[in-house]
Amino acid sequence: MIHILIIIGAIGLAVQMVIGLSFFISCIIEKEKRAVIAASIQFIGMFILFGLYLIFIQEGFFDTTAGRTTLLVVYIITALFAFLLIRKTKANTKTILGTKGLITADDVKRFDERETVFARAGNLRPGTKQYEMFYAEHPEYKEFDDARRAKGVPMGHAGSIDQPYGNVNVAMMMACSSLPFYLSDKEKVQPAPHLSLEKELAKQKVAITPEEASERIKGFAKILGADLVGIAELNPLWVYSHRGRIVKDNMEDWGKEIPVAHRYAVVFAEEMKFDMIGSAPHTPTSIESMRNYAKGAFIAVQVASLVANLGYSATANHFRYYESLMVPLAVDAGLGELSRMGYLITREFGPRIRLSAVTTDLPLIPDKPVDIGVEDFCCICKKCAMCCPSGSIPDGDQVVVNGIYRWKLNAETCFAYWGKIGTDCNVCMRVCPWSHAQTFPHRLIKALTVRNALSRRLFNKMDDIFYGKKPAGKNVPKWATYKPWIQS
Ligand code: SF4
Ligand code: SF4
């Protein structure tokens, strides 16, 4: 019996060493200097432990009473620790309800897109009818907004953080953002059936069961490039009450009421590449944001068109045309949980995603919201709040705003910082422990993190040790380095 235990012990230590080695390699892949040093120390420690164990076997230590007792105690402690790390604890009762678990009042008002900082900065020009109307109704924003306008361009100068060297990156960012712009016309976001199909399909709805429609749409979205797809029953609260962010010249749409026309939302998430986020807040992060906004528009518009071709109504929601709020829809579609920084955190990519959606009246089968431990993790972590350069992320508890229980990001100061540096910053996204690359050890850590509170506390501490409480930004990818592009 003791010999079997000795062999299992040796195998266990060897497996531990392999995991340690894989973590060391993962840190190299991630180009995390501090983590490489910490992981190498950890691996050397594991190697020495394994070596000592082999020496003990050779010297017959485990044939003695003291050796057997030591082995048994180590076995019991290890088994107990492993059990505590692996066991699945009770689900978070709020989180498994999706956004319904966050609503604390019956009189929650729908959000008005005109009040968002993007709509105010982008669409309210002094001297226009919209400017007068909006500030007459919302004087609380006027002083702040006018002060921002007085400083110059309200949206900031693109790429200013990397000037004079970042202009090529700005050009790339703008190239990506042109696609959602092209795809924001009414006939693209609320498509009619394709002309050649009109006769056969448009007059009657295609007979398809909700199960088949859900499977087909998910498969189609994935083949178009979506990394995650989920379906939610559309809560009318997450449909904006009025349009406010108008990107083309059709300002007559500004202030139009948005009807709640649909019952379902198909939500798509696209992964933002780890390497591109690593140098945030520098310009590559904005290229990556825009690249994925473009991808989201490409997917949403085609899925909306597919639904229209089946004879149902659909609206594509993407970077240049929103009728609904994306994060609550994604929570209800089971793609992840709401975090301290206000982004959705997915199990697969953390907050490194961009979202788009299609709302529709085509009957579908909704997915269930998920509990992956984000709320608990955010309560202990606070890394984004500590690292946010504008102090926009709260480091305290959630509060109730408009009847919704959540951490309240200060969108005004966050946006002002974007204007100052000329990118969408993403420092919070970069430092979040859920954002690590999808390597084997990080997948393993996530698999444990979602299971129980002890794992979350352990891995939160380990993240501080390996990556630092305030992780340093990485160099930008070589092809996007800050070389002067205009030779004098
Ligand atoms: S950095 Fe920490 S506190 Fe912030 S969102 Fe990520 S897990 Fe939550
Ligand atoms: S994007 Fe930047 S400024 Fe805005 S909340 Fe995140 S870290 Fe703060």
C-alpha cells in the first residue's frame, strides 16, 4: 500500500511540475516580465521538491515510521486542499437570474440614449435645435459639457497619446471604424428580405421551430466570425427610450422614441486580441476595439438580414447604431457577468470583447444567465479601480442607481480621459485578471475560479504576486511601433 502511495506522490509532484512549467511558458508567451521571474522561481521550487522526494525514496525514508507519518499528513493536507479548490459551491442567487437579479425597484426607467456621454459629445452642437432642447430638459449636464467643448474638440484628438508617431495607427483605427459607419443605414440595420427572395419568402414566414432557428442562427453567427453567441429574452428595460447617437446626417432621428418591437436578442461577442490590449492605453488598443466593432457590425447586419429573409423583423445593433444596451443583453444571454468596471466579463476572454446584437420577433430559445463568480471576484480584486488613470471606477460596494444594483462607473471622467489621450484607453481591460491569454494554465485557473470562493481568493492573490497590483503595460506589437511615419 505504502508503495502505491509513494508512486502516486511522485506522479502528483511530476504533474505539478508540468503545470508549473506550462505556467512559466505561458508567462513568456504573455511577455509578462515580472510573471516570468515569479514563475521561474516557482518552477525551480517545484523541481527541488521533486528531487528531494526522489532522494527520500532512494534513501528509504518512507520505509521508516517518521517517513510514513509525514507522507500520510502531506496526503491528507493535499487532498483536503484539492477538495476545497475543486468543489462547486452554491450559485450566486442574484447572478443566475441575469439582470433581473440586479433590479431592485419596480419603477426602473428605460435609458435615454441622448443622455449618454457619446451622444452629448457627438451630437449636441451649440446653436442647434437639439442643443437647446436637450439642455433645457437636462441643465445638469450643461456646465460640464460646455467646459469640455471649450477645451477644443469635444471627442479629443485621435491618437494624441502617441503623437507625432501614432498617425498610422490612427489611420488603421479609422479604417476599421468606417465599416460600421457604412453599415448603419436604415436598410442595413433593419433589413427587408433580399429582393430575389421577396416573392417566395417575404409574404409568409418560413416555418422553423425555435430550437432549429436558435441553432441555425448561432451556427451562422459563428461561421461569420462571432466568438461567443447567446440568446436572451429581451427585457424592454434594456431598449433605449429615445435615439441619441446619430452618426450620419439624419438628425431628424435624434430624440425619436424607440418602440420595443422585439421579444428576443441574439448577442455576439468578439475577442479582442491579448497582444493588442497589452499596450493600453496606447493606440493599438483602439485599433483592436475598432476592428472588433467592425466585426460585430459585419456579423449583426448579416444575421439581421438572415432573419429578414425568413420573413421576420430584425434590428442589428452595432457600434454605429444601437437601439439597446449591449451589456445587459449579453448578461441575460448567458455570455458572462457584469463587472466592477462596467464591462461584461466572459469566462473565455474576460472583458477582452466587443459586443453586438440582433433583436427580433423570430421565436427563439433563450440561454440561461451564468454564474462564473465575477461578482465575488470583483468584490475582492479592485485592480481596475486601482489602475484607472482617471479614477472613474469605484473601489467601494455596488450602489442602487435607477433601481439597478451595480458598480457605477463615472462615464464622464472616463470619457474625458479618452479625449485627453485620444484612444479608448482600456487600461481597466488590460489589468483585469480575467483578461489573461487563453493558455492552458489560465484556462485551468478559470475552471477553478468559477467553482468556489476559496479559489477566487487564492488566484486573486496569486495574480497580484505574479503580475503585480498595478501591472505594467507591454510594448506595442512591432508592426504598430511608434516610428515617425513622416520623414522630415
Ligand atoms: S479588474 Fe478585478 S475588480 Fe476590476 S473588473 Fe476585473 S476582476 Fe473585477
Ligand atoms: S477606460 Fe480607462 S479611464 Fe475609462 S474606466 Fe477604464 S481605465 Fe478608467
